[in-house]
Amino acid sequence: MAPTLMTEAPPPYSKESLSSNLPPLDVGGTSIKPGTHTLHIYRDSLLGRDLTLREDDKQTIAYTVSANTGSIFSEKPHMRIYRGPRSHQSTNLLVGTATFHNFSSTIDLELHGQPVACESTGIFGSAHEFKSGIGLLYWKTNGWGSDLILMTERKEWLAKFDANSFSVDKRGRLEVVNRDIEGEGLDEIVVSGLAMMEYLRRRRK
């Protein structure tokens, strides 16, 4: 079956849609409630860095990622995230980029043309914060592995990334707590989450 294409421009950013009905963080776990938005993250090739994010049906392409090795000689930015399939990649569908540094834990993001610093909040770089449309958000590791959770300053969680370490072609899945989070709000979560995922992979090398 041919993948369903998603190429329409995102709806206008809505601060209200992001901040409404956010459940509190369950300290004992982060189980996702019904009604969440799940994106499945696949490698495009075994050795390459490019990724494809698919919707719940695992057919509809929501985002594609073009990435390089991130060496000191690599072209910057190191990651480019587009809305829609790879065949439709163009400047107007570029939603964000990420640039990494060899001697700094800061990740330089660009979200819809605006620079955003994603900075480490701990000595070991296991948590990063960035300013979003609804305030300060934090990506932090969930346990000792590569799993991540995204929280607000009020300790409410917005999303989580579950790594799939044992799959050849699947990197994991990103689950956003509220389907009302869309447009630029969803783009913020996707771009920052993919950047954190890649940051942890580079740190383990």
C-alpha cells in the first residue's frame, strides 16, 4: 500500500490548545492515556541517519528528517526536519533544524525560522530546557536508557519518547499527550524531541 501523503501547511499556533487539559506527571510511571498522538520513527536505511515519522496507521508520513554524521567537517545544521514525505521536501515545508557541538551540551534549534537554544540543566546533560510558545519546557531521560519525557515547569508532562533498541529499522515512537496539540506546537515537540534523541545517541558514541 502506498503511503498517504501529508503535505498541507500546519494550522496556526495556538497557545491555548497546548496548555489545556495537561495531566500531571505520574512519578511512578508515564503511562499514556487514550487520545494521544503517536508518531512512529523509522530509519530510512541501516547505516544512514535519515528518518521518517509515520502516524498511528504506520502509513501516513507526517515528517521526514535529513541528517548527517555530525562530524566537525559536516555541513550545518546537522538535522533538517520537514513536514510531509521526502519527495515533497522544500523550504516552505521545513519546520526546524538542529545543530550539535563537540565541546558543548547546548543544542542550537531553529523552529520556523526562529533560533532557540536547548540547553543542559544538569552536569551530565541528561536534561535540556528550551523556551517554547507556552513557556519553559524540559526534555529529560526517563530511567537509565534512551527513553525521554517532556515536561512543563509545573511538572506536567507533554510527551514521551520510547526508544526501540532491538529493532533494525525502527528508532522508537513519540507520544504526545493531547491530540489538540498540533501545528507549530506539535512541530516544537517533534523537532526538540528528535534533537534530544540524536544528542543522546552522539553522547553514547
